[in-house]
Amino acid sequence: MEAFIPIPPEWTNQAIHAHKFCCPNCKASSNDAEKVWLNRRSPVITEERRRKWQEFYNCNCGCVWWAWSSDRPPTDLSKQDNHPT
């Protein structure tokens, strides 16, 4: 899986910073990205002593964007029904 390779893939070179955690071009969610890469080799330490890192996304629309992991909106896994009935 490309998301966890230590060296950044070539496609990340054209990434732009998204200030909201979605594609700045078409507003698609990070879940809709065709490719993902997490820059876990260079974390940033916040004032609260928490780590954050860059997450890179190659969107379906062709836009390559990145955002801080700390900007990711919370997910409510209790709303997902993954259990067959």
C-alpha cells in the first residue's frame, strides 16, 4: 500500500495545501481520493505536545492536495452498520 511507504511518491510534488479537510477543487472527501500518502517521517509537535503530520491525497478530479492530520474531522463510527443482520 502506497500510503505508508517512507519515500514520498512523485505525485505528491504537485500538492497544494487544503485549509479545509477536503479537495480544494471539487470539495470531495479524503475518502474519495484515488491515492493517499502519509508523511509520518516528519511529524510536527504542537504546543499541546501532540504529533501531527501531512496527509496527501490525489483526488478523482485530478487535484493533489494535503492537509494536517490534526485538521481531519472526527468520525462517528457508531453510525456505521458493518454488522450483517
